[in-house]
Amino acid sequence: MTQTPASFKVALTADFYDAHGATKYRDIGLTLFDACNRIMVSQFAEHRSEIEPQQLAGVNGVIVLTPRVTAQSLTQSDELLAIGRFGVGFDGVDVKACTAAEVLLFITSGAVDRPVAEATVGWMLALTHHFRMKDRLVREARWDERSQYMGSELRDRTLGVIGFGGIGQALVRLLSGFGMKPPLVFDPFASASALSAHGVCAVTLDELLEQADFISLHCPLNAHTRHLIGARELGLMKRTAYLINTARGGIIDETALHDALTSRQIAGAALDCFEVEPLTAPSAFTGFDNVLLAPHCIAWTDELFRDIGRTACQGMIDISAGKPPRSIVNPEVLERAGFVEKWKRLCDAPK
């Protein structure tokens, strides 16, 4: 059965909006819905760190910014067809629970590649040129101390990339003009064609840690990558090397990193994400002058939110028209009879 126009209900989590109901961000792609009269857009009335079941009641699709989605969240999801994660990380979504509830989960692959890569390059420059300390010297009238903060260039240095998906590949491309040595990559799942096309060297994790001057994390957080970088791994790094994490906080053992920075085992770090978020007290890393910190937003730009939003909204348009969206996390749900029946009932027959 095909629905009447304006009957596919898409809701956005409340953290997209301010207290007055206006979007906090310049453009999150909602204009794509203007030409699609079968979609009706709404927003959650209030923000919860974990989506509550009643927030999903009667909703056909939901675009999620930061709230977690758990099995409990999905107990009233009989009408829910799809969850669109606003970004590429989905460790905050219980994928098995989505599949069990016959709910499709998709992410916005590709939209984040350039902004995260660009932010990573910015951090590499900021760390090696001591931007933070040099700014402080001027603000505190400590001009004569400037010779204590000689920097180093990216030229002739080696980048190590852990996780060679879209972001890692974009980072390598952006750095191609800096005169660096061929990048090292650790990613058991990287295709030979991607490695060859970008002129990188595939190595083991230990080899990368021992040889790289910059180690940039771009892998997902899962059972295999949790605390991938711990005391042993930090001990393999050069004392002049920097660790940069724009992926997920749990990939690094924060206690081990704090110890390594305290003992000057490594030169410094830049952290956009933490094991527990959001932080409700100052980070334990705030005392280090050689550490740069951001509240999981270092890559946030107007362009990023525009592109992620358009990708998420297009995914909802596609599924409401009976077409699978891009970047499905649990494609097996497409073969489940209950999901197919729900899909046919809620929108045009799947194509």
C-alpha cells in the first residue's frame, strides 16, 4: 500500500535545535525535504542522552546527532523504518538491537572526509609550530622566551595513519604537497587498490608506531580497537612523535597516554574525543602545554554540517521512495520479511 503525501514522518533529535526551536546550525540539509511532499519533518521535544521509547512512537525515520540508541529506545518502534546517524561513527547505536527491531541504520559516509582531514592537518601544524605556546607568550608579555619554542616542519616527516577509509585517504591527499615521506598505513581491511592509488606503505601496527612522526587515528571504535593504543604501543613511539585522535576516545587508553605525556615518552597529542563524553569536569590533559583539546567538534564547519545533513536527508528521501539509502550499517535487515512488510506499508514498494 502506498501512503498519501506528507505521511512519512521524519524526526530530528532535539540537540539540533536551540531553546526557541530554531536550528543551531546554518544548514543541515533540510531544504532537500521541500520538494518531497510525502515527508513531514518534526523534532524531538527535549534532548535526552539516550533516546526514550516514546520519542520514537509514530516516527518513520529519525536523524540522530548525539543521543544513544539502545534496545530500550526501540521498544516502541513499530512504525520506525530507519535511523540516520548524523556522521560516520555509530558506536552509540546498538546495531544488533536495530536489526532485531527491524530498523535500518545508515551513516553519512563521505561527507566528513575533507573536514576531518583538514582539521587533522591543522593540528599537525599547531603541534609542531607550538601555536598554543607562542600565542601565550604574546598574551603574557613573555617575548624573550620565544627561542625556547623552536618548531619543526612537516617536510621530511612520516605520517602514520591507523584506519585508511575515506578520512585517512583524504588526509594523505591533503598532505601531498608538504614534502613528507611516503605515509605508513595500518588497516587490515584496506584494499590494495586504495593503498596503491595513494602511494602509501602498508605496515604492521608496531612498525607504524616505531617509524611515524605523526600517528593519526581514523578507525572505528569496536571490540577490536578499544584501547588499541595503550602503554605498550605508546612505548613504541618515538619520543619526538605526536598522537592525534579525531576518531573515538576509547581507542586510546587515556591513563596510559597521561603517563606517557607525564614521562615525556612522546612529544605531544591532540585529542578531539574522550573515553567518557561529554566531559563534566576539566580534562586530565589540561595541564599539558603540548596537548591540544577539543570537545568532539574540531572538524565542525558549516560545510561539514551542510554535507552531512544533505546526505542524511537524502537517505530518508530514498527510503521513503522505496530505495535503499547509501552506507547502510546493517544491510541484512533488508532481507527480513518483517522489515520488507513494514517498508511496503510505510512507503512506495521497495525498488
